[in-house]
Amino acid sequence: MKKILPVLLMLSLLIAIYSAAVAPVQAAETEPTVSVKLKNYLGNQSSIKIKPSQSYTIADSKVTLQANTEYEVKVAGSKVKLLHNQEVLGEFDSFTAKPSTYEAFLSINNRNYLGNVQFTNESSKYVRPINTIPMEDYLKGVVPKEVYTSWHADALKSQAVAARTYALSYASKIIDDTNKFSGIRRI
């Protein structure tokens, strides 16, 4: 019995160390995301300019957007076209641009956005981007737009909790960056 006790203790310690090391990876993989329809700064446009900081792939397509190259996304009937120097690279019902690395950003009409961006045709009139990013990165963009960064750290934390709770109340829905969503701002 005395020989089994140290073995069980060592086994328990190894399990605790392993689970502590694996837990952060699992948490990062399950972090909720926020999808925001970009209307506030973009307005209603039938054509927009995009420029990736690094390469982006177009999901379910062989098209790759090259870093620091300008592209155009425009309405084409009920679809959206992706063009480079007036050459059509693809015509889609909608398409999603995914970055090669998470640090990459996509400039849309000279405003930078992290994460994946889906481009859709809204009412056969407008190109409408939908930006999807992890919740924590969303909060990093929203909280400084809602309160002054010079405020006490506890006030900033409280605002982050309020913004997170509000965004989670719209889980699995697409919000927009207008006042319609009570203070949800640009990402």
C-alpha cells in the first residue's frame, strides 16, 4: 500500500500538469466570434476597393489575393465580382476572404479590418462586407470607442464586460456597426 500511494500521487500530478497545459489551447479554439455587417463607415456602395496586408485566400475558390495589391469588389446583378486591374478574377453569390496569418488585415476603402471578411450582394445594389473576428479582438476595438482610455482601469473592465455581454446576446446573429446596435462600433 505504501508503494502505491507515491505512484498515485505522481500520476495525479502528471494529469494535473497535462490538463493545465492543454486547457488554454482548448479555450482559444472555442472562443466565440462576432460577425459585424459594415455599414457605418462604408455606407451604401456598389463598388469598393480592398487591399490585403498579407495574402488572403478566397474560400471554396482557387483565387488568392496578393499582399499590398488593390482589388475591387462590385455588384454584378445578384452576384459580386472580384476584379484586379479590370480583370474579373471571379463572380460569386458571396465570397469570404481568409488571411494567411491572423495578424494580417484587409483594408476596405482605406479602413483596416482583422479576421475573415465575407462580401455579399445586398438588394442587388450594394456590396456589403461582413467582418468576423474573435470576441476578445472585437472588444479591443470596441471598448476604446465607447469610453476614454484614460479612465480608471476598473471602468474599462466594466465596459468590456458590458460590451461582451451585449455582443453575446446576439450570438449566432450578424450585428452591424451602426447605432441600431446601441453602441456597438467599428471593429
